[in-house]
Amino acid sequence: MRSGWDNRAQWAFFDIGPHGSDHQHDDCFHRSVSLGTRDFLVDSGRFSYKPGGYRDYYRGPRAHNLLMIDGAPALRPPDEVDTPLPVTALQDNHRAFFEAEQVFKGNGLKGRGSILHRRAVAYTSGKHWIVRDSLDLYGNHDVEVFWHFHPDCEVRKEGLFISTEFIEGSNLAIVPILPEGWKVELFKGVEEPEIQG
């Protein structure tokens, strides 16, 4: 999703493709966002190929802008496909809309079937993105939504409102439309009990 090609253009990426055949990350439904020449929401990249906690974190779901349910990521999409995945993709010069769905494993011992997650991203060129996550599930579950800002971003939290604080240029804010039941926490460089930042 892109508003243009100049140095003030907005750009976003929404990963709704196959898992991949090499250098895979658990990043299905990840979103990256850049405004002008500045990156705001970013992919973790690859820190190290050396086995261990950091390699696992950077390849894993907690290092990407997605959601997890009950501490687990969605089931992986296929590594490769011969036909397009079932996604909705509509785009013109001023608007874009993308939607896909993924499945989280259920728990048969607790009488819980699999969970269906749909993520839709709507973009109005030059203005904003709306991300809608909807879940088909039964019972109580813990839902975690991750947004990773570029390390150069100074981020502040005011209630459930999160925004960057650049004096010059663009800023990005994340505002929940349905605020009930959310707890917002900021992490930077956390290593215990698990890596997060």
C-alpha cells in the first residue's frame, strides 16, 4: 500500500502470502509501515544465525506485528503454493483493502475447537490505515497484539493511545477503536522472562 514514490510517501506491507521455502519467519499477517523516509512499524529482520534465544525470537511470532492467542501463534501457512491463497485484495489510486484468514489450533481436551482469525487492512491514500482483527472462538482466551516500532522511534503511551514523538516530520499513532478489555504495555530491550522489545 503506497501513496506515492516521493520522499513524503506513505508505504505499508501486509504479509498474507505463503510461509516461504527458505529463511522463513513466523510472520503471517505482519504489517510494516513507513511514512516519508522514516520507518515506524518494522519487521524484526535477522539478528543472528547462531542457535539460541535471539535467533528464535527474531524468527518467531513475538518479533512481528501480529497477534497470538493463549501464547501461541497461528498455524503456519503452506510453504509454497501452486494457486493463489484465498485472500481479498482490492486497490486503486486512492484506496486499498486486503483481507485474509488464518487458523489457531484448538484444545480438544478443553472442548475448544480451532480459532479462526481474520485480519483486514483498509488504507486511504495519504491519510490512515484501519486494521480490523476479528476472531471466531469459544470461551475465554488471552489475545496479545504486537506492534514493533523502529528503534529510532521515541514512543509514548497515554492510556490506550500509543504514538511517536518526532518534532519534525510525520508521526504515527495506534488507537484502538474498541478499547474495552485491553491492557497496553511498552517493552524495550527486555530479556527476562523472555526476549521482547
